[in-house]
Amino acid sequence: MVTVELVGEGSREVSVDGDTTYGDLLAPFEVSPHEVTLTVDGNPVPEDAPVDGTVERVRVVRLIKGG
């Protein structure tokens, strides 16, 4: 299990297996990977990378929209 925190909107526990990518962790939040940045220990991670088995927490930050 990985704790996924969407900053300012709550956290969820997500099950992971060997095929789970960081982008897959967004499913409980119904956000597009294009709207957010995922970080582990303060470092950004690519959405298509497999989740490292040692990761316990992922932070998800919404990107600022302009216009």
C-alpha cells in the first residue's frame, strides 16, 4: 500500500503491484496526469514510471492554471 496525498484535497491508501505506475495512483482522485505533478521525497517522478517497492508516500500537487 502507498499513501497518496492530493495536496489540499485529502489522502488515499492505494494498493500497488509490480505493474503499477505513478500515473495509476491518480485513479482515486479522478485527475489527469496533465493537471498534476507527482513527487516522492520532494522529487518529481514520471507518471509512466513503475512505483518503486520502497515508496510509502506520494504527494500530488495540482498545477496552476492561467488565463
